[in-house]
Amino acid sequence: MDTTVALTALPSKAALVNAFVGKKVSSLRTPAFVVNKAIVTKNCAEMQENANRWGARFRAHVKTHKTAEGVRHQLAANDSDRAIVVSTLMEAWQVIKTGLVKDGTVKD
């Protein structure tokens, strides 16, 4: 028996990529979350370096970006504490649904 439950009907990543990648920023509907991956990667690594220097554990916050890709960027520089903070059950569900727990990206 399949007990899978879909809590939301979100569009697939492929549908979003098809609809928005390559478009002019001015043509995107608002609000839009536009990211420079190089800057995000640099900032995530810097945050992890700061946490290490302070002797603190880093927990990635999902609240702002709400994406599997964002979590992967946040945890890429973190080999030990693969921990996150979610603000809603829907955010937690998306983390599980996108396979971040199953593939070991998120452990706590």
C-alpha cells in the first residue's frame, strides 16, 4: 500500500527552469528570488569559517530561500554538523521530500 502524501502541489524544478532561466530580470514576476551562485557559495563558506573560528556549530536556516539548492550551498563547507533550522512543518517536509536527509546532506 502506498501511503505517500503530497502536502503541496509545487511546480517541479524542471518546470521552473523552463519558465524562468534565461529571462531578463525585469520580465520576472515579483517577488522573485534571484541568486548569484558564486556570491552565495562565497558567503556560505565565509559563514562556516566564522562559525569555526568562534567555536560554534552552524545550523543552516531554510526560512529565507526554502530550497534544496540553498541548503546544499549552506552545508557544502560543513563536513561535520549537517544541521538545519526550519520554521514550518512545510519546510521540514520539503527537506525530506527533496532527498536531503536520505542522501546525507542533512543529518540533524
